Amino acid sequence: MYPLDAYVRQNNGLSNHRFISDVVPQLKKSFYSFSNNLVVVPEIIYQDIHELHKYANSHILILGGGISLNKLDFNAIKDNYDFVWSMNGCYFNEKINNFGVDLLVIGCNTDILSQEFLSFTHRHNPTVAFELHCKYYLTPPRLSKEQLDTNIKTANDLSLNKMCFQVRWYSHLGTGVRQFILACILKPSVISFIGFDGRRDIINDKHAFISGDKNWENQNTIAGSIRGMNNEQVVHLMRYEYNRFWQYIKENFPNIKVFNLDLDNDYHIALGSAHV
């Protein structure tokens, strides 16, 4: 995420009146090679590219990294959904790696020079959507000059079908909900999702993308703002923020049907039945 101060986080970011004035110049500075055609609206700022227009009136399936993703029947995807989106290290999941995605959201901690990332994007040619993050533009001593140059240069120089974006919404819920807002703004008819599991166990961090010898260190996957909380506190926070998020979606995008494919997750119980 882009903020550097607590102000922009108030009321889940919805009270941030500096959103446009802060984000537009920073997107242009950080992603200077692909921020030439920005759409600027109160809830999101994004680069408009031709590939995004196909999502209007479609059915998008978004795959999060929670372990509920393991319930998904990948053999049925083509019959039920027009497009599949995912995020970050999704390509470490064997099924996603083989199936591919149409749009891939990338955060600042994803190694976009790794063999896994380059192989996946070469084989499946997704649109790669880069989120703005303060790590792309912090100056020393917060980041060394070498780190700063590498973060910016890598994203700008890679030959990918790419775009950049940033949403006004701010929360602990992670990449999935920000990607969800990007999907909404493109006006699909339906969005289905799975793998939006929140974080219920901050000690044994379970994930559907990376496991075994490729597992992240818990220190790196747990946001600093919740590392001091116990599991009960984390669950309470996730439940509260998801309730706020789904209220926000219903208020701002009332014409989009939303289906939760994991009915066992009480974070999303207000959304009702799943799409089959």
C-alpha cells in the first residue's frame, strides 16, 4: 500500500481526502513507463489499457491464497467462469501454474525476476497489475539507493502486458479485496471468489499458494500491525473489516452479483449462497 501516515488509514481509508492528490503523481513517478493513461475516480486510480475492456458484463473468478482454494474444482472453471484472476505467488500452486490466470496482481514483495514468475507470465501471458507501495518510492535511509532503483527499474523494464493501480480502501485484509475493487470498477456482471480466508492462525500460517520447502517465513507473511495480536484478536479484526468491506462493495457497486464459493467461512456469511 502507498500510505506513510495514519491519516490515510482512518475509516478504512474512506475518509482520505488526499487519495487522488497523493496517488496520481506517485503512480506516475513509480511506474513511469506504464502510467500514461490513468483513470481517476474516487475509489480507485488505474491505468486504462485495452485488455481491461473485455471484463465488462463478464463473470470473473478471483483466487485468493487461503486454504479454502483447495476446495475448488479446476476442471469446472472453464464451464462456469469467463476469466480467472489471482495474485502474487499464485503460480507456486501447481493447479494455478498449469491452468494460468488472465490477470495477476503483484505486490512489492513478489520476486518478479524469479524463474517461477517469468516462466508463468511467459506461458500464460496474463495482464500484470502492479499495486503502488511505499517500498517503490521510499528514499534512504528507509531503503538503500540500490534497493530503490531496483524496485522501480524492474517493474518498468520488464516486457509484460502490464498496468498499475491503487485503491482508496485500506485494511488488513490483503491483496484480494483490493483486487476485488479493481474487478468491480470494470463492471462485470458477476464476481465469484474463493481463498479469502483472512488469518485465523498467526502461528501456523497456512497458505494455498506456497507450502513445504517454498513456504514463507511467518515473520514476512504477518503484517507488522497484527503481529502483536493473539488469534482471537486477529479473527475479531478480520471479521469486522470483512463486514465493513462487503458493506462498502454493496453500497458502491450494487449492480454486481457477488458469490462466495466457501460457505464455511463466516467472514462472508452475509453474502448468502454460492454460485454453482
